[in-house]
Amino acid sequence: WDESLYIVISQRWLAGGVPYVAVWDQHPMGLPAIFMGAMWLIGDGLLAVRAAAFLAVTGTAVLLGYALIRFARAPWAGVLAGVLYLFYMSRPEGLAANTEVFNNFIVTLASLMMFSRIHGPDRSLSDLGMLGVGLLFGIGLQVKYVVIPEAIILCLATLIYDQYRTRNFYRTARLATVTMLGGILPTVLMTLYFWQAGALRPYLDANLRANI
């Protein structure tokens, strides 16, 4: 299981070892960073990551329910969506604290942030809101690269809707730029960290060359 590898990476990271040097993996280090924070708080590695996964799954279920209650005015549909998600994530392979568990939460939260704006009273996006959306997807990118198609499709759909409504190309272009800046910021910060830690070469080998 990937979960076991992430636990070992996080434990070595807490002990001063640099990922990709102390323990090699071809994934980004966003999830081990989250686990490292959980382990710092709780101590026990397995308990810490399972607690983090529990919060991510519960949070996703709550957000799904809230979205349907607010936007579809369907309370029972919201309850059903949240409960079904909990049941689905209770399958044996869903109990491990893997990347998908956390990216589901990130994608759901970012989507809700965008939908809240375009369905709000003024039905318009804001620079700060889209920066937050970009940051969330950027964190998701550091958890696992598979978030890229969802990020692109959801952001494009929202920006195209805003352009159709406002007919202001420059405003939409500004929002797109802000979103992209937020999206690349976590990767820039992670790259700078490994550069100053003297591990830029293995970081690039793992994230680029190995996957290509």
C-alpha cells in the first residue's frame, strides 16, 4: 500500500531525512507533508494518518451534502449523497489513507467555492476567491498529479461561464491568471524547499524524469 510508504517517508522527514534522498518515491511530497503534521500532533504514525483520512472523508461527505442542500434545495438528496460517499469509502481498499481520499476533499471544496460565487447574489467571481481555488488545486497537485484534469475542466467551465455572463475578456483573463498563479505556488514552494535542502536533482528525477 502507498499509505505505508508515505508513513515511512513522513517519519524519516520528521527525523531530519530529506524525501527522495532518505526514502525515494516517484510521487510529490504533499501528502507526506500533511502526514508529518498529523504525526507531530498525534505521534503514532498509523493512527495519525488514519485520523487525517477520517477528517478528509468526513469533510468531503459534509461538503457534498451541503452543496446539494444549498444549490439544489434538496435536503434528503444532500443527506443521501453524504451517506453514500461514507459507505463507498468504507470498502476495504478505501480505508487506507491514500492520495485519492485527500484529493476528493480538495476538489469538492474548490468546486464548492466556485459554485458559491456563481450562484451567489452578484453571481460573479472574485480575484481572492479564484486565488484560493488555485491554491487548493495546487495543493492537490502536490498530493497527486491526477488532479490536473479535474482542475483544468472545473476552472475552465467556471471561467467560461463568467465570460459568457460579463462579456469582459480582460476581467476573465485576469481571473484566469490569478487562478494559475495560485495553482503553481505550492509547486514553486516545494521546489524551493528541495533546492535549499540540496536535493533538487533527486526531486526532479522523481517528479519529472521517472514519471515521463
